[in-house]
Amino acid sequence: MRDRLILLPGWGLGTAPLEPLAEALRGLDQRLRVQIEPLPPLDSRDPEAWLDELDANLPEDAWLGGWSLGGMLATELAARRGERCSGLLTLASNPRFVAEAQWPAAMPAETFAAFRQGCALDARATLKRFALLCAQGAGEARGLSRQLLGAAPHEQPETLLMGLDLLAALDTRAALQRFVGPQLHLFAGGDALVPAEAAGALLNLLPDVEIGLLETASHAFVLERPHEVAAAIQAFLHEAGDD
């Protein structure tokens, strides 16, 4: 097993939601080097520009993973790197965030358009709403949403809009099929942003990869249940390392 895991965060909330998961992973395996890499603050809606930046700055021969948007970027980078990537794991990350006819298990396009419009009008209020949506389905949703929002960086509204446009543009289905390394994809049964049905849709697309569903968890299960997620990741890393 290669001993480095790079985790990319989701939209708008920074790296803090991934810190408890990283600490839990380090506690399970002291040899595992877990690195949380902030998303690049690019003035671009082009996914290739984001991938170029990540590819130039992240070490090779590492496991790539990410939460939500971060998982989508990790997927594209894993496919680009091929054998130079040890494996891929995604957390509450839909191959396509915005629904289309061939991928209905996603956010309706009109819902996403209204969310983006809200961000353009009042980015801070939209980020607060986003934190609430991330926590919806958790046992202590209000406290979890406050924790998410309290640690969020103060990004410029234009940066947040760029990230939303990137989220809408990405479609990782071809990248997932192209990457032949080990893959683990975890979803949440109570996720208000990525429907639980996406897990089954992904299994139909990729019947030979590991896919798990945390039945009663929220979109923010990386922060809500870090030790449970860390245990699933560690088991997968060791199983893949034994192959």
C-alpha cells in the first residue's frame, strides 16, 4: 500500500470539515500520510485549468480522494494520471452534480440554477443555507451546520460562483470508467444534496468497484461521523494494498 492520501475539500466550506477525518485516519495507521489540499483559488470555470493546477502541485503515486466537489476533481485527476495514481476514493460525491436525462439521480437543474442565482445576490446567506443543507439528515443537524459555517473561509462571491460553475460543468462518468485503479465511493442515505440513489446508479455504471452507503448520515458525514468513515477507508486501503 502506498502510504500517502491526498484529500480535496468541497465547495465553499474550506478544509476544516475534513480535519477530523484526517486525524481519525492517522490514528488508525500512523504510517499513512494524510494531506488535505485546499482547492486552488482560480479565476476560471474551465475544469481543465483546475486539473492542470492540481496536477502541477500534488505529489504523484498517492491515493486521491475528496468530499463532494473535491471528489469530482480527484476523479478527473486520477483518470488523467492513470498508473501514477495509487487509487481513488470519493465521499458524498456525485459523478454529475446537476441532473440530466441520462443521470437523474442528482440535483434538479432548476434547483441548482436558483441556488446559483441566490449566491450571486447574497453569497453569505447562500453559504449559510448550504451549510444547513450539508447537515440535513444528521442527528444534530443545527450544531453540525454551525460547525461547518463557523470554520468556512471568507471567500469572495466571484470565487464561490466560479466554484458553482465548475460543479455544474463536471461530469466524471467517463473518468470513473477510464481509471482502472482501486476505487471506493461512499454515499449518505440522508444526503440533501447528492441523492442516495446515486449510489445505485454508480454501481450500475461501475459494477466492479467498492460502493458504500451510510444509511442515516448527512452530506457532511466526513465531519458528522469521521471515525466510521475512517474505518471504512482504512479497510479499503489495506484490502487494495493486499491485491
